[in-house]
Amino acid sequence: MTITSQPFTINPGALLVSAPATATAAALNDALALYGLCLPIVPLRAGVTLAELVACNSGGRYRLHSGPIGRYVRAATIEQHVEVLTIGGPTLKRATGYNLNRALAGQGVQLGAVRELTFNLRPLPVATSLQLIEGPVEQLLALAAELVSAGLALRALAFAATGLLLVELAGLPAVIDRQAQEVATAAARYRLSLTAAPSAGWQHWEGLAQQHAALPPNQRLDLTLPRRALPAFVAACRAATEAPIWGDAGVGSLHVGPLPDRRLVASLKAQAAALGGQPCFEFGPPPTPAFPALAPPSSVTAGNPLAELQAVTGSRYLIHHPDQLAVYGQDASIAQPSGLPLAVALPASTAEVAALMRIAAAHRLPVVTRGAGSGLAGGAVPTAGSLVIGLNRMEQITIDRDQQLAHVGAGVVTAELQRAAERHGLFYPPDPSSQTASTIGGNIACNAGGPRCLKYGVTADYVLALTAVLADGSIVRYGDGLAGQGESDGLAQLLVGSEGTLAIITEATLRLIPLPRARRTTMAIFADLHTACATVERIMASGLIPASLELMDGTTIAAVEDYLRIGLPRDAEAMLLMLADGEPEAVEREAAALAELAHTGGAQRVAVARTASDEASLWQARRVIAPALARIRPNRLGEDISVPVTRIAECVNRIKQVSATYGLPIVVFGHAGDGNLHPNILFDARNPTDMARLWPCAEAIFAVALEVGGTLSGEHGIGTLKRPFMKQALGEAQIAIQRAIKARFDPAERLNPGKVLP
């Protein structure tokens, strides 16, 4: 249900709001509070507009918990001279061309005056707790670091060097009460004074922010530092100035001013940089980031490039025999190569990738980047005569437990990163179905999500910095690697989802979060699809955000039951799998609430896992879909359209009509909570009739997705297979903008040619 509450348009069931760019965050959150929702960006300054917040990629009070506003921008309406352009859309997953809506934050791209913004929303916290702690700033910062590492439900850790630390917790009352006591106990160990702070506890920081924002930019210092470096730098600032020093100890943000001496400003910036600090733009937009200045093309180098390529990788890691090249001729999709590549190079470092790219530039070779080859859109299928650069050997992982970061190579397998993080008590949430094979580079290239993205977001929400090699072989690093508020973070977001058409991503710095302490799964069986989808909307509007909310249609249920024989009703038309995770008290409450919502929504049967064995059994049905479907037909074309949550039932019913029209079985399953559906067309590649109907059937599914306000791809990308539909999906104006961006990064169009853009 969409509600108009002037001047806002609110859709509680889809967790969406559209608002004028001139509105303030405070006014927006006042309107949302009536529905138990919020945009979790609360500026420390009054009267700041949404457009200003997006330009700065501000995070406000709750940067520690919620991050900057760029994570929540779904769509924007832009004025371009006399033309009005809409970028993005109502779906959380949107792997359809370059992420202009995400790159808008922090001025990664400037497209014109922003008129309207659409945001993803979060439920208001059930309870919050403010505690004000006083004492020496060195001990306050040490306490803050300990609280972050303890994995508490922290919303903010605001500090002032005068000796104040504001601790805000949010969550279920029982959890907050327990954790507030943990804070008090930790503060006592440091012999710090603690009082329960009223809501006015934020007034001190609001006053500091108002004064700080009024200063000229050359008289203030705005930085993000690694948390471990914060005490030393605060001490350096206190020794150098009597100006107010304050920030967020959880994020590592620091604000100092006024500093009228420019030499002092330069000196402190240099000291911060030596400690790993980066500029922050919480209180003013960053300069427009410069697109790459590529080396001018030289004349084409004559001769065979194979010897030059082999000199970089060694003979073992340069493949050029035709039989071996054929292995790299396809990915997991049905896309076919235009011919064999010239060679496949398997570099071990960014430096080797850069050297390979310089050789490719000199010989005018097309370049196709490849990870595990698990893509389903033809994104890694090579162009004839191209150089394929496989990044699988770049599999280094470094976990920074204190900073809660992972520094990884592009070839790291997603599941390996997840396991490495969990060994440190941390969590990397993105979980595409291919996680045991797919690589981080591929996940970033397609902005993968998986079932957990409903609660935790997609890959883009965890990218803090990228190292990439440009078309001319130069190496760039985009992103601050700390909080996502640096001057080149917009360019990092632009590379996410670009499918290797702008640059080769070789390394990434990824955000990690505390590992949830408990989890519980609930299964609900429904007699009809509409009832199941109505229950999904009811859950989304209830204030609950499950970690996963998966849907299987009747055909999928029957196929799984034939395969496993675990007692699923073959006459059921829909099944929901709902995962709650987090603190034990919250999980107990949420699982019970999900079961109750399923019962009242008309579920025929509801089962709640009580043991780890129960958990495994309930998810087994979801994991075996692929082999179960193979018993119906030997081949399948797996698509991943993304549609508004409120139109899932309509979309699935129309897909069933497409199935009847083309005489091919289509099963539908996917991530119901965010509208990312996976219609799988089942066929027999040996049957000419099936093959003749296959692609027209897929085209009909794409048309349905676009007609209900959805997008061509949620997380698989466009590649070659969906490229013919891009004009219909985005329109000529947006295609022209994306072509202009492509021309700045790859003027000769050598990077993954023939992919994404029509």
C-alpha cells in the first residue's frame, strides 16, 4: 500500500519513501515515525536538506550503525536543462548498468539538480538507551574501542576531547538493558563516571556541529582515521590547538576547528595521513572526483604479444593452446563466444595485471576479466582474439579485527572470506547462491546480494575501497577504506556493478560486522501464492526485517519433494523460509512473531527450527533446487529479475502465463523480501522445439519484469544476454550518460567489449 503524506510518498510494505530533495531529514523522519519507520540518517545540524546530505554522503549521528546516506538512495529524479531524468528504481537489487543512483552520493557523478529522492527505509528501533560517560579522553577512547570489539548493538559513540563519551544503544529492551549494564561495567573498569543521559544528551554535539559547519573549509579539519590511530592523533591535536576536538569514536571520525593557521592545518593533515587517515566530507561536499586521465594511445605495437605476456606471468600462467583456451570460452550461462581468445593470463598481483594491461593497450587487444566463470549473463564470455585475464590467483585475505575490515584480492572465493571473518568473530553478509565458487571480484562486478541482502544489503554496501587497473595499465585506488565518506567513494561505487567494462578490479577493502550470536528459521506452507505474497508484505510492514525471506512456488516445492521426499505437500502453491538472526532475546521474539504472522496470514503449516539439525533440514529444500529441477528437464536458463515487493504475486502469475504460452516449464523461487525472483526456464538442449522457444520465452519474462516496474537483473548482471533490452529498461538519456562514462574510462572500448551497453 502506497500512502501520500504530503510532500512524501510512503510505501511501508516495500520499505520505500520518495521525498522532495529540498525536504529535511527531520521532516521526513517525523512523517515516517507514524508507520514505525525511519531513514536512519539524523544530521547533527538542523535544517539540512536531503539533497545536501546526499551531496556530502553524510551519516549524521548514526554513522557507526547505519553508515552514510548513499547506502539508502534507491532512485533520484534529476533536472537536466529542460529534460527530467530518473535514475535507479524501487528495487533494492538493480544490476542493470552503472549504479548512477549510488554514485550520486558524495558527488561521484553530477547529473544536474536533484529534484526528488527515493530511499530504502529501516524500522524504528524498539528501544534506545543513552549513557553519558565522563573522564580523560584517552580512557574514553580506549573504552570505545573495547565496546566496538564486544559486538554490542551500538548506534553511536560520540566523543568530545573535553572528556565526554555518549554511548547510544538500540534494539529490543531486554537486549538494551543487558548491554547497558555491560557498558557500565566496562566504564567502571576504566574508573570513568557514568550517568544515564536524557535525550538532551546530544545537544552538546549538535552545538559543536552547528559551529563547525559554519567555519570556512580551510579553517576546519574533517578526517576519518583507523580507530587504533584515533588516541594518538587526538593527543597531537590537543598539543597543537585549543580548538574543539570531537567526533565519533566508533567510526573514527574527527572534527577540529577553528584552525586559522593554514600551516597547522597542513601539518595535522600530514600527520593524519601518516596514520592512515583520510579526508571526510560530513559537513561539506567533496570536490567533484576526476575521471581517469588515461595515457594517450600510441601507435600499435607490431609483432606477436604472447612473448611479452609470458614475460609477465611466466609460461605456466599464460594459456594459449586452443584446447585449453576452449575451457575459458564460456561462463555458466548459455551465452556463446564469438571465437577463441588469443590467450588467458593468470596474474598473481595488481602489478602483474597493470603490466598485462599495458601490453594489451600497446597491441590494441580487447580485454575480458574472469573470476570463477559462475556468471549467468555471459559477462565473462570472451571476444575473439581477446586477452582474458583470470584473477583466481589473487586470493589473499587479511582480516583487520580491530577495524572490522577485510583486505582481499579479487580472486578470493566468497565463502572463504566468510569463513575467515567468522574465525575472528566477524561477519561478511553478502551470500550469493554461488558463494562456494564465485569470487569477490565477480561479486563486485555484478553487485551480488543473495538471501541476506534484505536485512544486510548488497555487495556495494560493504565496499569501502577498490584497487583497479585502468585501460592504459595505470593503477587507481578509489574509496577511503574506512567509512565511505572520502572524495573518491563515488567512483568506487561506480565501478561496483560495472561488469569489467570500466576497469579491472584487483583488490578490495570490505566492511565487516559483528557475527550474529543466534539464528532461527521458520517455514510456512501456503495453499495459494497470493496469500504467501500478502504475508510477505505484512511482514515487511510489521517492523520486522528477517535476515532472509525466501519464496518457492508450487512447481519448485513439488520438484524438491520428488527429489528429497521430506514430506512437503505437493499440492502447496507457495513456501516461505524466514530467517531471524541477532541477539538471542531478539531472535526468540522475532521467530515467534514471524510464525504468528504466517499463521494469521493463512499458512496451512508453520514449522520453527529448535535445533541446528532443524535449521539444516528446513534449508535443505532451498539448497537442492538445482538438482531437483534437473529431474524435470536436463537444462535450465536461470534468470534474476527484480520487481517491487508489492507486485511479486502479479509478476509470478504472469510468468506462469508465459510458461503456458511457450510450452516450457518455468519455476519461480527467490528472495521475496527484496523482490529478487529467479524464474528458471526448464528445457532440453537436444530438443529443437525447446531451443526455438527458449529465448522468446526469456524475452517475455524480461518484458513482464519491466512492465511491473522492475529491472532486468537483480544480481547476475547484463552481460551479453540481456543487452538487447537495455534501451527499453533505461531509456536513451540514461544510456547516453552511461556511454559517456564508459568513454572516459575506456575510450577505445577494449574492456569487455560487447557487454552491458547496447
